[in-house]
Amino acid sequence: MPWVECKTADPRCGRRRLRTLAMKLPCFFWFLLLFGAGGLVLFTHLQDLSETFQQQAPGMRLGDPLGQTMRKDLCTKEAAGNSLGQGLDSTDGLPSSPVPPMEFPAFSWQRQSAPPEGSPGRTTKRRRKLLLKSTVAMQPRNSSSSLGGPPDSWRRLAHVQEARKRLTKEVCAKYMSTSRKVTPQHVSRIFVEDRHKLLYCEVPKVGCSNWKRVLMVLAGLASSTRDIQHDAVHYGNHLRRLDSFDHQGIAHRLRTYTKVLFVREPFERLVSAFRDKFENPNTYYHPVFGKPIISRYRANASQAALRTGAGVTFKEFMQYLLDVHRPVGMDIHWEHVGQLCSPCLLDYDFIGKFETIEEDANFLLRRTGAAHNLTFPSFKDRNPHAERTSARITHHYFAQLDASERQRAYDFYYMDYLMFNYSKPFKDLY
């Protein structure tokens, strides 16, 4: 009888177990459904973040191997003789054929050692010494090439470009934030040449007048750079600036055009600006800058000097520049390159130097398909009979300052020195 009861109870027990299992199954499936939905939302959010990052910094591309290397620290504990610079001058292993316009060959880079410990955002005196000691010399070697020459010179200059761009990215990754959104203010100094798809950022006293002449010829506005007068260059408004386009036009050009930047040794650029604006007659800089500078920094100034603003000395000018409470604001002729052209945000494709401006500019023109008879002009735009500002002249002006003032001036332009690989102009600087 018990055996019969158990047997007859089995179906009921089985049904109870099935009902219990059926009640448990929906909870399990709900958990899976919620887990899957949460994963989908997280994936969509990450995709949106990726797109937002690319829109805010069009010069940086996610997944780009160079974007990974730019996060490598700049400092290296190796001696300068064993640094990256030796590898940069070598052309071994480069392709034997010329590179297509603005598509430079890929190069293998030596891995750098770990940086010294400490906060990367703060540049201490010891850290600055390490940076300057380990920064590699990536200057182009002297060349008498006319840039219509053999492909070897093009490969060498392409190699130099990769070195300059890599150093700029490393310094930016170490010290600057690149997550900002590009605004019209960031591109207000950039001139547009649509026919050859060029974007040129104007840095005053770095050959910008002659570069504007070149852009006007490229745009078909003139047949020769010699035919364009100074006033037409600076006051004719023949070239459009990038901030004159709408948001879509700015983004499209930043993404598809060749972005060009030319720089100069910061102290030489500063002295060149001072000589041009304060040692020659000038109806703008003397009254606007000269009068407040003389009034603030010159004891017992004459009424004539206070009235005209003429005769500002270099020491007075430097007092104004280094004063945190300046009597008059900054000017583009002595503003930092980082402030003028935002190299940490815009990711320039070509970085030229004033010291090799003809070679660099002509290389760029050939690679962008410019006419072969168009070369970068070598004539001086203003005060053609005055001697060009050189390292010797620059040292003469800075000798008028004491060591503390020279150090403060160097600190003022320190990021330009570091980012574009210019060495210390004076031995007593740290």
C-alpha cells in the first residue's frame, strides 16, 4: 500500500517540480535580458564618446598607431649621443621611389626609456634640465639642394618632417590638453588656399608676408610673387581666413587639407619684431604700445616721448613683455606660437622652420603640385636695406638684460623652445 501511494504521488510531485521550475525560469531570463540591454547601452555610449572625441580633436585619430606613440614620454635617460636624433639623420631603409604629395614614408622609431618620476604637469628646474639634455636635435642637415633635385633630398626632408611632428605631439601629450573643441578663434590666424588644399597658419616674423604672396599666386590672383606689393599682401583681403567659413566648412578643411606651420627661434623672432615695430617709424605701434610702455617704465620721460611713444628701448620693451600687469595687451608679433596656431589641437601636417625656410617651403610646394616655376621668394618685405635679424644681432640685444631677465624671457617662451626643438640661446639659462 505505501508503495502504491508513492507511485500515485509521483505524478503530483513531478508536476509540483515543473511548476517550481517554471516559476524560476522567468527570473533567469529576465536577468539575461537586463544584462544584455545594459551591455548594449554601454557599447552605444562608448561609440558616442569615440565620435565626440574625434569631432573635438580632428587632428587626432583613434586607432592611429602614431596616436599611441605620442603618449610616450619625452624624457630619456640616454646620453645625447645615443639619442633618437642619430637615427633621424639616416636614410637607410627608406623607399627608393619619391613619396606622393603630402604622404610621407613611415619610419621606425627607437623606443625611449621611462621618464623620471614626478608630476608630468609641473616643470621643475631639475626636470627642465633633463628635458633639454635629452631632447634630440632634429634639425635638417645643411643642403645646397634646389628642391628640384634628386629624390634623396625629398626623402631626407620627409624624414625631418616626421621627426618634427613627432616631437610636437610628444610635448603636447605631456604638457597640453588636446580634448578641447576647435572653435573659430583657434583657426583665426589660418589662411585658406582651396585650389591646392592648403591651410597656412600665420606666425608674424616667420616669412608670413612672402607666404601670403605664394598663396595668392597659387590661388591665381597673381602670376608672380614679385608683382605683389606690401599693401596688397597685408591690407588687400585677397585671402580668406578659415574662421570665415561655417562650422561644416571649417571641419571639412581641417580634415582634408594640408595644414602648414612655420616657426622661428623665439628670441630671434622677438628681436625681429622689436626692431620692425619700434626702431622704425610706425603710426600704430608707437602710439598704441610705445606711449604706455614709456609712461610705465621710463623714469623722468620727456614730454615728446610721452606724446609720440617713439624711442622705446629693448629693456623697456622686455619689462612690458614680462610684466604680469602690462599697461597694454599682447600682440601677435610676440605672442607664443602655441597661442597663435594651436599646434596641440590642430595636428599640423607640415612644420617648417625659418632657418631653412626656402628649402622647406619649396619642398612643400613641389609635394602639393604647385607649378615648378613657383619658388619661395627670398626678398625682404619691409626695410629691405636693414640687416636681417640673426643670432649675432639677437645676442647683442639680450646682452642689454641681466641674467634674471634673460631667464624670465626664456621661461616665457619655454614651450616654443621645447615643442619645436630649439636649444638654449644662453649657457647660463636652466
